[in-house]
Amino acid sequence: MTTQDELRLLPWLGPEGKPCYLSTDDRDGYMSRLADNIESAQLDTAAELLKQATETLGDEQAGPEDVQLLAKELTGALRDVLRVATSRGHLLEVSEPHRI
């Protein structure tokens, strides 16, 4: 079993909006693969939103409602991407030897 330092931050929230963690030694297990797939989808969504943001902000016809909706969607995507980065950064720390 993994130690407390090796818990994986999962890409979804649990009850009451609290972070969820996975404790497993099997990085190819069902829950690990599920988390990987969800993280991949979240990153794809963020990339699509970035394209949409470029188009919307370059469109002189875009109204305040368009920009507000875009900002809301980008905020959610940024939250997801930061969770992915935190999780993957922690996995790198645990799996790689410390370099001096």
C-alpha cells in the first residue's frame, strides 16, 4: 500500500467539494486509468477553450455576455488544469529520485 506522501490527487471532487485521493500501488489499475482518462479530457477541453477564447476576444461582434460566459468556462478549465498539474507534479516527485 502507498504511504501518505504517495496519494494521488484525483481529477474530481468528493462529497462537500473536498479533494479525492487514490491510494494504490497499481498505476495501471482501473481507478488510475479512469483518472488518467478524465485528466486527458480536461486538458483537451482547456485546449479547445483556449482556441475559443482567441476567436471570441478577436471578434468585434462578441458582446459582454459572450465574454462573461467564456470567462466562466475558462475559470472552470483552469481549475481542472491546475488540479491535473498538481496531481502529475506530485506523481513525478514520488516516482523520480531527487536530484541535487
